[in-house]
Amino acid sequence: MKNMDKRMQFLPEELQNAIPRMRLIGADTQRYEVKTARKALPESIPETISAFANRDGGTIILGLEEKNNFSTVSDFDADRIHDALLRIGSDFTPPCRLEIERYPFEDGEIVVAVVEPAPLDQRPCFITRKGLRYGAYIRTGDGDKRLTDYEIDRLWEFHQHPAFDRQPVCEASMSDLDASILDAIVERNREITPRVFGKMDRNEILLRLGAIAPDSSGKFVPTLAGLLVAGTYPQQFFPRLNITFTVYPGVTKAQVDGIRYIDTQPVNGSIPEMMMSSLELLRKHMNKGALIQGALRRDVTDYPILACREAIINALQHRDYSPDGLGSQVQINLFADRLEILNPGGLYGAASFNSLPRGISATRNTRLSQLLEYTPYVEEDGTSGYVIENRGTGLQQIEQELKDALMPQADLKDYVSAFQITFFKRRLSEDERQEKSWINFEAALLAELKKRGSMSVAAIMESSGFTRNTVSARLRSLRERGVIEGIEKAKSPKQRYRLTGKDPN
């Protein structure tokens, strides 16, 4: 250990941690790329620089050989590599300035280049000679992937705020909106901003809020935001602006015993209606148990309902509503071990994994988000509120709900083209495990007795793995219910048990 410390003493702390970790896993990581680069920069280096710049930045280590347990390269020309890195930054649009350092390492030398994230309003950073469509990359796992046209368009949204939710839906009319919801939105704004909206007429307020807009003839029609918030059936005009809810029998989408899925159905309607229907489907397919905290018993489900609510509304509120995104739906996938909620369009603007826990909010769809703040919604407990708060606290509430349920934190993934949140299924409490074991034990025992005719306590213990006390207690319960009976006398050491024929239920 002392020799290892001595060999790494000149490295920054993050490299002292990163190199042993890569040696342990035998591969690069999301934030680190290692190249041999004996006499010249590898051809793939520009791709890696672009990929790091278009995400959260990263570090390139030159002079180590990945296939040889990340050992130093004997004929590594650090001077030439260092000079080449100094020049390469001008090969990008926008230019990418690297922080370059040389370090003695073990029995050689390495060159390290730190790539900072490109400013949001200058992304995507691309290799100039290849052009935007063929020279822009993104980091995925330990590799670099060329950005698709769709991903490039999503990054370009950072240059000028998207306004897709404000666009008029000229095929629709005011009759396609629920008047009671519009009235509630109008009254809410008159209540909280009386100086502005107090004397303004209904349509003028809805126009200012972006719920309606004039078409080419001057007639008021719903905007996309207005249709999603108050539409009676938005999918009449945008069939894929819905949710696909699917329950899979296993931990992947593959078939289990010939069964592809347990339930699958589209969830349609306005955003409040889709949220309500999705939560009802989740309740239907989730187990309910209990947490004992002191003297109190609290009912809990596989996934906290309030956390699910926040994740679903987040997906509907922040998804991509650009023309390219109108063909993709939000997905709710319930597996045997987890719940995944996936929406088109990655994190927007200032929102990032680092900022999300602090409640920093960045909104792709500003009009839609504003309208949802004023849209009434009846909570699960019957209290009235509004669909969202729009204060950037959604993830914080999810974290708190999971913490209160003694569950692991959610896993977040940003793919530029999509955003996914994954909840991991709640583990059963000791009481629930015991109860489930009893149920499984009883069913298995009755099936075994039916097959064998009779069994001794020792045989039941061997088959079930339970202790004598546990088996005896369960047999006593079955005898008292008249489901089984002993063949020998009560105290006989040769006692065996058989079914009476009585229904156990």
C-alpha cells in the first residue's frame, strides 16, 4: 500500500481514486477516457473531447495501456502528445480549451487533459471539419456516440427557449376545452393577481396565460398547453401525447413462461386525467403492506404514491413537445423489481444532476408549467390543490417520500433524447416476509400432502426448511381448522398427518 501511495503522490486526488478503480473494473468510465497514444493522438480523441463537452465534462488520460491493466507505456512521447493537445482545441466549434497537465506516474509519465462542459447556449460542441450533423458526440457509459439529429435539435433548444407549447392548435376549437377548468384557472389568477387580472375579461386572461391564441382568421383556438391542461380529449389531435402503461411479469421485457406482459394499455386525456388514471393503475398492480414504527402501523405500497405522482407529473410537464417529439409517448413500465418512468426529451437548461437535489428548476415548457400551477386537482386524501407547485422541489419530495418508506433513492438517467427515473421495489418488512412465508408454506404443504398421502413432522421440516417449532405451530393451526388430521395417537412419535378433505379457505 505504501508503494502504491508513493507512486501516486504527484497525482491529484481524483486521479488517485480513478486509476485504481479503472484497474479494478478493467475499463474506462463515464468521466474518464484512457488512451495509449505512444507517438501521436489517437484519431478518436476529437470525438471524446466533443462527447465530454456536450455533457458534464471529463478527463482524458494519455500514456496508459488499458489492455495491460492501465500500466504506463514505455515509449510514450509526452512532449509530442502535450503539444498536440495544446493545438487541438481550435478544431472545435465552439473552440474547446483544455486544461492540460503532465505527471510522473509509476515508472513513466502521463499527460492528462481535463475537458470542461461547453456552455449550454453553445452546445452542441462539434468537430468543425466534420460539421454539426456528423461531428457532434455525447458520452454514454465508457464510450462516445454520435448525436442523432433529434438529440442535436434538443441541444439547440438551449440557444433560444422553445415555444412549442404556445403554438395554436388550429384544428381544435374552444369547444374542445373543459369550460369549468378554464373558469377555475381564470378565477385563480384574478384571486392571486387582482391588480392585473381583476377587471380583465375571461378570454383576455386565457390569452395572456397562453391557454388560447388567435388563428390566422383571428378566431381563438386552444394552444397546445391549453389543450393538454383543459382539453376534453387532446389525443384527438395528438394521438401519441399520452402515456403507455405496461406491467411486465419479470425484470426485463422478455417473456416469462410465455407471458409477454400482465397488463398494457394507453392512458389518455388531459394531463390531470392522465396523472389520476396512471396512479389508479399503479395502485391496482402494487402490493400493499405495512411498516410498524413504534406503536403505529402505517400502510405502504411497493412504491410511495406521492413519489410516483411527482415523477409522473414531471414526465408530462417537462417532456419534449417539439414537432419531432409529438410521435413519442411517456412510458410507465412496472417490472417485478422496479418502476421506470421515461419521457421524451432530456433535462433542460440549468437543470442537471448536480442541481436537481437543490431544487433548481429549469422549465422547457413555460406556458404549460404556468397553467398547471393554476389547474385544480383533488388529491388522494380528498384535499383540493393544484397540479404542480413549479418550485423545483419535485425531486426533493420524491427523495423524502422514499426516505420515509425506508427505500433506496431513485436512479436518474439523462439521455439528451430522454429522461428516466427508476424506483426500486420496497423490500418486505419482517412481518410481511413471515406472513408471506406462512401463506407459501401452507399452500406447498397441502399440495405435498395431496401428492404423498401423509407426512411426518421430520419430513415436513426437511421439505420446507422450517424449524420444528415453526412446523408444529402451523400444523396446529391447520388441525384446529380441520384441514388436516393425525393418523396416529396424539402423542405418538410416529405421528403422520393427512388431509381431511375440508376446504382450507
